[in-house]
Amino acid sequence: MNIALSTKQLTLIISTFISIGLVACGGGGDDSSSYSSPTLNLNAAERSYVTGGYSTNAVISGDCQGSKLQNTSATYSGTTYAGLPALIGNETEIDFLVPNSSPFCSAFYNSNGGSGQVEKIFWDPTTINLMTDGANPPNYVYSNLQSFPSAVTAGSQGTASTYINYYGTSNPVTTGALTWSVVADTPTTLLWVTVDEATLIATGKLAYTSTTTYRINANNTLTALFKVIKVYSGFTGGEGDFTINETY
């Protein structure tokens, strides 16, 4: 489960024009007024999703169109580039865009038609949250990592972490937070909505919002449903605002 945007995608986009986002979305199944929402174990569900590995086969629509196949392996114990203990997942991505896609879309979905280069994703062994990879120059630098609760119901919310992203440069480019909320779905399931919202440090303007919606199943597992990515003009190199949908 990768709440934040891919470093591989964002680093390439920042050098071309710049990158990504998501818009908060709810969604749901049955009318929640007719039943009480269940209480489920988000901690166990997220831990199982990350450590067991996951795959998403997305249909891309909106201002970019095509498809994306992303695979993240089951995690294994190791260390970050700075030598800190970590759980590591190997991620690959293959993108296919429609002909004559915009330069921004081509930069964001940068493995278009390729074999999928492996990127290492680092997770904190305690909180099972994204952690700083220790690369120098840095990309994401995470702080305030929080464990997800073992009991959530509709209305639960929190902050997973905060971050600064240097995009592999010597100066920070964006700052943001990874937040989450839980929404009613069915009598036995809940929706988990994660939001990555980033602000440009130089201007104080919103760079992007990136929201992913998962279903928390009755057996405390996760199913990825869809993502909405909203990128604002200050982050697209003059191409204007973009809204991109990924349906899994």
C-alpha cells in the first residue's frame, strides 16, 4: 500500500515540468442510515496488505488516459540506504498511454510501454508506514510516523505521517501530510480513504492532492478501489490543472 506518490514518477516529472495529486473522495455501498457501521482492525488490514505484497491493474481516465500495471512484492527485512532497519518491497510499474498524450502525462506515466524498472519501497517495521529511504541527495523525508488503529469505524480519522520532498535535489520542493479517514460502506465493510496533500515550499501554493480509496473487508484485509489525482498548474510546468482517475 503506497499512500504517497512514487519517487520514481515524481523525480522524473520535477525535471521535466513536475508532478501529481489526488482529490478526496468518499463512496459507499448501502445507505448507512439503515445499519450500524462495523468496527474493523485497520492496523491488521494495512499490515497484511503491505507485508504480503499487492498488485493494482488500473484503468487511467480523465486528463491522462491509458492503463497501468503496478506490482509490489511481499516485504523482506533489510536496511535503508542510511543503514536503518526497514521492511523493503520491490515495486515495478508498466504504463500504457493512448497515442498523442500530453507531455505532462508522458512524464508522469514515465514507464510507458517499458519493462518496468524496480524501485525499492521502504516501510517502518514498527508502524508499517512509509519511511525515509536514506538516499543522498534525498527524496521523501518522513517524520511523525503513526501506527494505524486496531479498531476503526465510520468517522475514524488520523494522520499517518508528515514529509518534506527534495526530489533528489539539495533544497526541499514540497511539504505535506499523509492523512486518512474511514467512511461507511456496507454492514460488514468500511471504506478507508488516504490523502497525500503537498504544498510548494517556494510559493505556498497547493501542488497536488492524491487520494486513494480502499475497502476494509470483514476479514480485516484491504482491497484497492480507485484513486483521484489532482495536479495544479504551479506543478505542471505551465500545462494547467490536471485531474487523473485510476480505477483498480
